[in-house]
Amino acid sequence: MGKLAVLSLAVIALAVLIGERLSSLRHLTLSYRELTQNYLPNCHLIDGIDFGAEDITILEDGLAFLSTGLKYPGLPSYSEDPGKIYTLNLLDSELKLEALSIKGQFEKDYFNPHGISVYTDDKDGAIYVFVVNHPQGKSQVEIFRFVEKENALQHIKTIKHELLHNVNDIVAVGAESFYATNDHYFTNEILKFVEPLLSLPWCDVVYYSPETVQVVAGGFLSANGINISPNKRHLYVSNILKHTIVVLEIKKITVLSHVKEVDVDSLCDNIEVDRESGDLWLGCHPNGLKCVFHDPNDPPGSEVIRIENILSEKPQVTQVYADDGSVIIASSVATPYRGKLLIGTVYQKALICDLK
Ligand SMILES: [Ca+2]
Ligand SMILES: [Ca+2]
């Protein structure tokens, strides 16, 4: 075969590969999806949240913790200030956001909080706040003790481990133990950028305790939000680029078995679980490409999805809220509390609505 023929074949092969990858990217990001508005009554933006509340979780007594000010490579962030953890008491008639001060040996200037989880110790009622932190682009987990009287977080320890290399979210299962998701396989910034384009199912879930650290589940295109069922028997993990929620049964603390994957047809980020009904509440990105380009004239929208009876033969997947970005941009978490729904976003605002 002549050189020209070889070159032509190479060009054709490359074109086919690029075409195939572009088509795959279109599917991964659901870039063709158009959103129909689906609003809830009495929605109000939360005063004081302007730079995202990527993750939110609510205690049984109505106190919400909000992780704000995330700086994440490839996504916009509109503040140079370090991130903060806020509380918001949902039982107060006037919702007042309070920033938690941080006590102890801790580098506040580089605080870059991402996924959070709260654990209450049954023995003494102590409340521990676990926070994924990315100081200067690194990945580590901070454990704080919540000091309610002082509206403060007492820093207890920083956990770093080679298996905790791209942590997105965590769910605490003890005062010092948790499951964590990695949303990328590579740590090199260029490879991290290329990774989603190659559809490599190499992301995982890691269990950490002071005695054991190990990968307990794998095969995720990108593992994002994670949470646990009220009876602590199942883990739920968002396989965000596959548009599914993976259900894992906890056989033993480090032995998980794959139960099923539920289609959600959206790029779902964090997962909150209603402690009474066991329903899953998901903050989702209806169009991933818009999240990447973040064009102010065509912003990413927001979508909240609820899954009822996830362990049954026929889980019900329902869209609860949808907005094209004119109200809130890039919703990443949604958490219900006594007839209200609090929605947080990656880098913009937070919204509270009445559930119908
Ligand atoms: Ca979380
Ligand atoms: Ca997340």
C-alpha cells in the first residue's frame, strides 16, 4: 500500500474515532436535552448564598449544614475567598444563615469544601461533620465536631490516603469511618480532563476507618454523590455520567454486593435520603455540556428528582422541580424537610420551596 493510502486510512480511522467519541460525549452529557419548567410553590432564594452550596444535609431537628464556595477545576467559581460551612435552621420563621467558625489547627485560608456528611454518635450525642476538602487542588477529608453553643466546628483530624485521590462525596458511618466516592481515576489534570471523553469505568467507592482503607466497589464512569439507607443496609451511589443510581447492599462493612442500577435520565450529583420514607432526593444536572461551557446567555439548568421504593421491583422516578437556569443554575443537591425542599447548586445560589 502506498504512503498516501496509509495516510488516507489513518485519517479516516481518526475521523471515525472522533465522530464516535463526539456522539458518545453527546450521550454522556445529555447535551440534546431540552428542559420544560416544572416549578414548586413559594420558592425563595437563600440570602447570603451566592457562590454555591454544592452539598447540604439536614439534621433531624431541622438544622441544615451547607458546604459553600467550592472551587473545582473546569467549573466556574465567582469568589476568591475560602469556602465556608453554614448552618440554617429550617424551623426558624426567618431563615438566617450562620457561618460556622473553625477552631483548632486547620488551614482556613485554603478551605475548599465539597461533599459533606453528618454523623451523630449515639453514645454521647456528639455531632461530627465530615467534609471533603480540596486545598490547593488536593483531595482529603476533614472531620469536625459541631459545637452548637459556639456555632463552631472543632477540627479533629485531616485524613489523606492514596485511595482518596479524587473524592467527591462521603457518607460517615462512624465517628472516624466513612465511605467515599472518587469522581476521577487519574490525578494528572490533563488526563482528568480527557478521562470522561474515553468513557473509562474506572472510578470507585472507598471505605475508610483508622484500621482499614480499601476499595469496596468499582466500575463507575464517575462516582459522585453517596448516601446510606435509614436502616444502614444499602448504599446509594450516583454513577453520574451513566445517569444511574447504583444500589449496593452492605453485607459486611467492607463487603458490598451490587443490587441494581436505577435509570434517572439526568446527571445526578448528590443524594439525600428521607429518614422516614427512605426516598432518595437527587440534585441533578439536566445538561452536562452546559455545565462545562457555563455560557451566561444559555446557563445550565437545574433538576430535582425523587426515587420512591428504590428497593422494590418498580422504583418510581419522579421529576419534582426543573428550571432552565433562569432561577437557579447547576443544582447539585436537594433535601426535603417537613414539607419544604432546600436546593443547592455547585457555584451559584440556593433555593427553598414548598413541596406540593
Ligand atoms: Ca453528601
Ligand atoms: Ca457532588
